[in-house]
Amino acid sequence: MIQRIQSIWLLLAGVAGLLTYKLPLWHGKLQDGSVKKFMGPESLILFTLIVVTSILAFVTIFLFKNRSQQKGLALIGALLSIAIVGLEFFFVEDYKKGLNLVENSWQLGAILPVLMIILFFMARAGIVKDEKLVKSLDRLR
């Protein structure tokens, strides 16, 4: 059902994915004073992974009748989020190679996939808790 706590965690994970798409991942200031930003859509692989993970979070909300499938998809979402973090680091480091940077910093968009990992695991924990509750109620019947 929509009112379960794991639905909220999955919704927040999907929103965090969409914000990862919109917000800059990295920000750097060059020696000439110009500013460079690295956004998620600049890499096709990263963009695709962000969109797929966000859609997966939203779709998983509505699979509440099949808890085992929902639990598996939450784990896959967490693993995809881990892949996003790794790819972000790889692509940003590759992007920085040819630039004469004075200063650079990671932005909020780069932190959101870490939040997605936490939210997917929290949702998975809520699903496991629901499964235990249903099994205990079945024993009482």
C-alpha cells in the first residue's frame, strides 16, 4: 500500500535520483576565472543509470502485492546507486584531467546517490519487516 513507510523511502529515493539529474555533480574554477560544472547528463552512461534507478524506485512503490519482488528491486536499486557513485567519481576525475583548476568541489548532486543507497536499504528493511509481520499473522490463523 502507498501509506507504508517503505513507500516513502522509495519515493524519496526516486526524487533524489531526479535531483541528481538536475543538480551539478562537480564545480571547478579555472585559472582564467571561468567556472566549469559537471552535470549528470554530460555522460550518457551516467545519465541512463540515474534515470533507470529513479524509475525503478517509483515502479517499486506500486509492487506492494509482491513483497519478494519489491525486496529484490530495492536491492537492485541500491546496487545501481552504488554504481552511480562509482561512475560519478570516474567521469568527474576524467573531466578534470585537461583543466587548469584553481579550486574545485563536489556539489549536492554527487551526494544524492549516497542518500539513495541509504533510502533503498531503509525501504528494503521495511519490506522485510512487513514480510515477518505477514508470516506471524499466518501462523496465528
